[in-house]
Amino acid sequence: RRSLIDKRTAMLGALEEYFPSHCVWNEPAGGMMVWVRLPESADTWSAHAKAVEANVKYNPGPMFRGDRSGKNYLRLTYSHNTPGEIEEGIKLLSGVFNDEGLFKT
């Protein structure tokens, strides 16, 4: 339990540091996932391959919707990685999203 709390704290802190303030995410009280909402124009499917190339993975939001809506959402899991790896991964992901234009409002 303590480990998940530490990892959640690392994930939320990294999002706060590396993602723009117009992005929104939940602060889970339990579990091991964070949902992130990017600007409406963002398409998380379009940047997925670039993120994988950068050695960071996430789940595009539409994969959890029958109608494949929610293209500007993504799900991040923090249960497996260390707090340091989580911070590095969010930093890398932020760079990919910035390069791909997903942070543009």
C-alpha cells in the first residue's frame, strides 16, 4: 500500500511539473491508474507510436470506449515502475506530446 501511495505521489508530482496547466487529471484515492485529459484537439492515438519509440507507454483513452471517443484522454499506470522511473517517463511523454502538438489549445 505504501509503495502505491509513493508511486501515485510521484506520478501526480511529475504531471504537475511536466504537463501544462490546461491539462487535467484525477487524483486517485486508491488503485493504480491516473486518467489525463489533454486539450480537445489532441489525439492520443496519433502520438502513441512516437511515445513507444521514446520508451514510454500509455493507454490511449479511446481503447476503453466502445465508440472509440475520448481521443484526448489517456490512462497512465503507476504500479510497476519506481518513482524515479515514473518521473522520467512523464518527462519523456511530455516531450513527445509537445513535439507532436498535443498540448496546443
